[in-house]
Amino acid sequence: MADFFEFEADFVDSLRCIPMQVRYKLDICGIKLKLSHWHQMTKDERAALAELPCTREKEIPVYQDHLQQIILQHTGNAAAKIPIEADPLWMDVSSVPASIQEKAQEMGISLTLLQWASLTPLQRFALIKLSRSGHENKNFSSAMTEFNLMD
């Protein structure tokens, strides 16, 4: 069963947006998926991308191939590849990324290292993505609440 966050509830039923767990898998397998490509997929194809595993070494190329075939089928072109981070920030529990500390401080919250380390890699990934400029602050705040990081 796919794990969707509560802050994604407004689009999970339709999967009109790319959920964090799929974005996480895209970063793991090094594929840039455009929202326009996502919209060309069927709902079943989108749901399968949320369900398919992509964390173990042998699962990653299977996920890449499956995704590339879907994109090729719908667009006639392969998706662009992005560099795969050797040591992604969401796996580092030794320090809280500055972008997250800054967003948290804007909300009057100080995120401790213990709190950061207690999150799952997917939760840390979500906070990193939501703390980047261009994302709505309400989603960051909602994620902080959902992850029990606000008093």
C-alpha cells in the first residue's frame, strides 16, 4: 500500500499532482518526470508508480525501466535523466539542512537534531522539497504538523 501524506489529501484521489513518494523514487532512480508527462499517464499507471518499490539496489533499474517505457509510450521520447545523489540530504541524520531550519524558524519553531533523526527518509525528503523556494509555505507547515514537529 502506498504511503501518502495528509498534506497531499487534496489530490491523492485523482493523483493530479505527483505525490512525494513518487518524487522520492524519481530522485532515487535519477529520472526527471515532467508534470505534463504525469498527466498523460492513466490513473492506473500513476497509482502503479506510487506502489512499485524503488529503494533496494535491484528495484531501482526495474522502476527506471518501467517509468521510461510508460513515458515513451505516451510521448514518444524517453524522460530526461538527473544526477543521483551519492549522499542525499534526506539520508543524513547528523544535521538538519539549512533550508529546513530557515523555514521552521520563520514559523517560530526550532527543529532539533533528535526530531530530524526520528523522521523517516521519506518525511525528511518531503520537508527538504517543501522548504525550497517556490513551494507554498502552507504545505511545509502542514507537513511539520503532520510529522508532529510543532507544539
